[in-house]
Amino acid sequence: MVTLPVLIEKDLVYHDQFQNSLLHIKKILIFRDVNKIRIISNKTAWKILELLSHKSMYPSQIAKELKIYEQSAYYYIRKLLEIGAISHTSTVNIKGGTARLYSTNFPSFGLEMNWGSSELMLNNPLELKNKNSLNFLKPFVDDNNCFSGLIVVGSPDPHGPNKSSARDGHYAIHLGFYLGNLFKVPESFSVKLDIDAKAEKDLDGNNLVLIGGPGTNIVTAEFNKYFPICFNEKNFWSGLVDQSNKIFNSDNHGLIAKIRNPYNSEKTILVLAGVRSIGTKAAVMALTNFGDKVFSNYLGEENWATVVQGFDMNSDGKIDHVDIVS
């Protein structure tokens, strides 16, 4: 039976100038015992680690790949297990028998002494946790790390062609808390009602974050037809339609879409809107609580959209989980 040592896991932070100036992290396994790092420094052990970093393998596979005796493969696997560098992940049936599959646990290894540490204050303490969201929100931050945009919510009073009243404007508060943790607060007030934003001609001179669907937010209605996934122009409450004409019409369906402002190509528009107010809540929660998941496949496109769906997983009557549906 292999007894694993006490492991010290740390985040190794490094900057890669060839990756769009983003801050990347790697997990690192730190050793306090020089004898353990010696195991990894062995050429055969290191080759095994490299093999297992690409896919899980069993000992006879490793021996065949490295052209070593199977007994040697078992020896180094046992040593790497003892120091926590690899782990047993699963088993497979091979010619009537059972073989154990192993995989590398860490992409980095190091030896540490108990001195020499210093404090590092990040300008943005949530930057590492929200790296995908920050990449998506890049147009909405200026060179001073201030939020650069205008959040537009629907008026709570009857307005617009449908004489509708917005019930989702308060979701901007939750969004504001989130953005305030990522960016500095701008000097100018950054929230307006849709009727004021349109009357004061703010639609082409600002980056816009639109909260609420086109039925209750007249600014969302103005730009709706430009979104890659948009609300049905004939009846905004009948649902969302993507480019393949697939319809999303559940109350808890929400849209997250980002486009270049058609009135000013230097500005960006982001919409967080639902078929109903609960769908808007799902869209806001997707950005604020599940952003790294939602934007994991975002590659910097100027025009981008996805549909999310909110769920009540703990049966308390409130959305607490969001899935991506398109």
C-alpha cells in the first residue's frame, strides 16, 4: 500500500507575453525534501511524467513507449506515486486482466526553503478567477482599469410602443457589484433608464450594457436585429431565434450577446436579456457567477452570442444554476 506524503500545493503565477498579455497560472507541487525532487530528476521518471501528462497509461504501455523493461516502469511509477507526482485514475481490462491507468497530477514541480517569501498585491484580486470573463469584457475597461460604458435598464413606468414596464432593472445592482470587484468605479454615473439614454442620444458615444429584453427596454429593441441571436422581431415575447432558426422560448431562457455598435464601430454593445424577467436574471447570473464556464470558448469575436437557461436546483423558488444551451 502506497502512503502519500503531505503535499504543499501552490499557484505558480507567471506572465507570458506571447499570450495576449494575459496572466496565466499553473499548479505547482512543492517539495521540502530534496530526496523527493531527486526522483523527478531521473531521466526515466521525467519521461514517464511527460507521457502521463498527455494521456493516462498503464505500466506495460509506458514500458513499450519508452523501450524499457516493464519492471523498471513499475519501479518508477511506485516512486512517483509515493511523492504524489502521479495518481491512479482508473482501470481497464486488458486480455482478460485488469490494468491500472496513471496520470500526472501537476504540470510543475519545485523545491522550497522556509524563507524568502514576499507579499504581492495584485491590482485585481479576482483577475485569476475570472480570466475568461475579463477577456470577454475587455472593451468595457479603459487604460486606467475603470469600467468604460453605460448600463441601460428598462424604465419601470409604462413606455415604448408596447407601453410595457420593466421588472428586471434591479438586476443591474448585482451586475454592478460584480463589475465593481473587477474594475475601478468611473467618475461619471454609469447607469441610465432606456428612455433617458435614447432621449439624450447616448446610443452611439458609449459602450453599452443593456439589461432586459426588447419588449421592456427600448434600447435593446433598437439593436435587437443586429445580434447574432435575437428576439423575434414580430413578437419580442415569443422567444429567441438563432441563425439556424432554432427557437428558445422558455421563460428562463436568457441571451448574452456582444456586438460592435452599428452606429459607431469603435464602441461595443453587450446585452443581458431574457424572454421574461427570469431569463434576464439567468443571463446576468451566467455572466457574474458562471462567467469562466460561459466564456470558456470565447475567442475574441466582435460579434458573439449564447443562450443560457436558469434552473432552481435547491427548490427554493430562485435560480441558482445556469446551463449553456446554445
